[in-house]
Amino acid sequence: MAEEVIKLKDLKKKEVPPDLRAETYFDFKSHPFEHQALFEQTNSVYGAILGINAYATKWLADTIAQKRPALPARRSLREGGSLSNGSAAKAFKNETPKPAHTIGQFEVLVEEGVVFEPARLIGSEKDGIFHTIYVAKGARVIGSDLYLEKGSIYIGAGTTVESCVGIKGPTIIGKETEVRQGAYLRGDCIIGDNAVIRGEIKNCVLMNRASFPHPSYLGDSLCGYMTHFGNQATTANLGIFAGLVESDKRKPLVVHCGGKAYDLGKPKMGICMGDYSQVGCNSVTDPATFLKPYTISYVLARISKGFYGPNEILKNKPLEHGIIERSPFTPFV
């Protein structure tokens, strides 16, 4: 008899098992998060991952619209050319910034005390459609590439975006955050306050004090308060065999909890890290890995799909318990 699989998206919040609820992983009372509403408007942690784009797009539009009237002399809608001349200079403390290579239409809004010297600004080339880069008080953006074709970008007060960083909208970056050289934010990113970011991030939420300071990859993931990835740790967000299947033919991920199977609805998910969880250097997590608060993975570990913690250490001991099994493989085609 075939296993019954429950579609997660069809469940009401109270019907979702605890293993898939936001409150199991994130304590918003102890660690308030500006974007908590994303979790309140969805039924599960996976629903929050699917809702990042819509939430970020609306938050950016509403927030920028609210702040724009206070900066009437600091607006600049550009189409190609350089940001070093003409009315564009009024957008930068009435000083002439260093030249930046620009393409397409976009809007620049900056507050007082901002250093804004990006290397490139790429906007939309469609008539009448443009997005905004908003830089809050005291932030520094130096030598980075900003892509505004698909959404706006918000950089919070006191945040530093170093050179050789690439950011695609829609992206929200909080206050006093450090985005280090080499970081690549591929869009649909929500970064909290006092975070440290490097590596490649796509369709993720990283909450306050999240520390991902080294080369790594995060896709389709949620990372709670003071979560951390060690150097070269990464999360797989697509099964290795799913990568052999055309994207429109891939099957949705299914997870088991409470003795039941749940269809997440999409084939991609990275990791859900509860508050204070950590993944050690050179470790990798399978798609649909869930770490509850204070779950720690040692270095060089492969964490299989499933649920772990809370208050648990995951150890890699290949010499004591591990062995590589070699099996034949028959291609799908």
C-alpha cells in the first residue's frame, strides 16, 4: 500500500506538526526580529521560505515609499552613463562621488553620512520600470556591484558593504552588518542586524547576529539568531539525483515527522537552523535538514535530511563507525 503523503501547503497552522513550525526554531520574544511578519503570514517554516520574494518585495516598496519624502533633494533616476556628474551628485550629500559604471534605469536614495561609491549599478532597461537602492545613515558601500533589474535593495544604517561584493534585488540588509569581500547575494535575501556575511546566498533569511563569515553556500534556507557556518561549510538545496532531472519534472521534497509524510511542494530546500545552531567547517547538509536550537555539527560532517536537536551535538567519526559503500548506478535515461 502506498504511503499517504500530506501536502503541507493545504494545512492550517494548527495542523502543522511542531517539527515544521517557526516557534520550534526561533524565539522571537527573546530575540526580536524586524521581519517576524514573514513567519506570521505563513503556516510553516517551509512556507516562509516560499514567501521570501513576496514579503521582501512588499517590504521594500512600503519602506522606501515611506522614507522617500524625507529625501526630496537626494533623489536620482539614472539611465546609463556615470554617477559622477549632473543632478546625480545631489543624491550623495551634494558631493561628487567617484565614477560608477551604470546601465539601465534605477533610483538612488541615500541618507546623511553615507559613503556610496559602488563599482557598478545595473538597472532595468524596460521603459518606466525601475527599482531603488536605498542606503541608510552611516552605511558604506564601496566598490560593489548592485543589480536592480528584478528588485530594490535596502542597506541598513551603519552597515558596510565591501568591494567585490555582488548584490541582486530584492534584498534587505539590516543595521550594523558587515558584508565581506566576495559575498554574492543572489536576490530574495533578508539579512538581519549585526550579521557577518560572505559566500553565496540565495532566497534566504539570516536573522540578527547570524555569522556566515567565510566562503560557503546557502540556498532556500532559514537561519536563526546567532547561527553560524564554519569555513567552507555548505548546504545542498537540491538532491544530487534530482539534478539529473529536468527542472519541470523534479518531484517535491517529502519529509517525515510524527509518523507521517509531508509534501513540501517544491524540490528545493536547504537548511532550517534554529537559534544558536552551528555547522562546522567543511560540513555539508542534505536538502531539507532541520536543526533545532543549540544543535551543533562537528567539522567534516555530512548531515542527512531530517530533524535534529534541540541541544544536540552531531559528530563525524568515520574511523569508528563509517565506511564508503560502492554501488552500481543505472542512469535514468
